[in-house]
Amino acid sequence: MLLVRLYLSEADHGRKHNLMDEIMEVLHDQHRVHGVTVFRGIAGFGAKGVVHSADLLRLTARLPLVVEFFDEPETVQTALTALEPLIPSGHVVSWPVKVRVAAN
């Protein structure tokens, strides 16, 4: 299996609507990957070094998001090819993983 992380911001927009929603549509509806989780960060910064954080004085919708998914390498590669036009360059990391299945 391959595990993939996509690094985004809440403020990122796709072609039609929110980028996270478009990514979820590709992964769920089009490629049916095994599992997807979206994490919302409380703070972070990107290549420009601008820090975005959750704080009461700054009600921001620019917090970091991490979309994580896994599947067989062929499925992951096909999904990443479909996502490539949506995701900024350098915002995707992946590595091989072992999936543990409980013996019944």
C-alpha cells in the first residue's frame, strides 16, 4: 500500500468550489480509495513563511489542512494523476506502508 499526504489551506479553491471538497470528490467518487482522512491544523506556515494560526483575535479561514489517503500503488498513482492539476507543486508526499489486518 501507499500512503499519501496532501498539504493545503482552508482558503484554497479548486476549479468549481473548495479545493478540499474537489479532492474528496476525486478520491471518493472517482477512484474509491480505501481510506481518506482530513486533518485541520491549529497553526502552520508554508513556503512564504506566513504563519496562520487559530486564535480568537484572528478569525481566519486560512488554517492548514492535511488530506491523507491510502490504497494499492496503482490506485494511488491513478488518483494522483487526476489530482495533479488541482494540487500545488511540492504539496504531495507519499511513502509505502503496511496495512495490518486482524486475524479472525
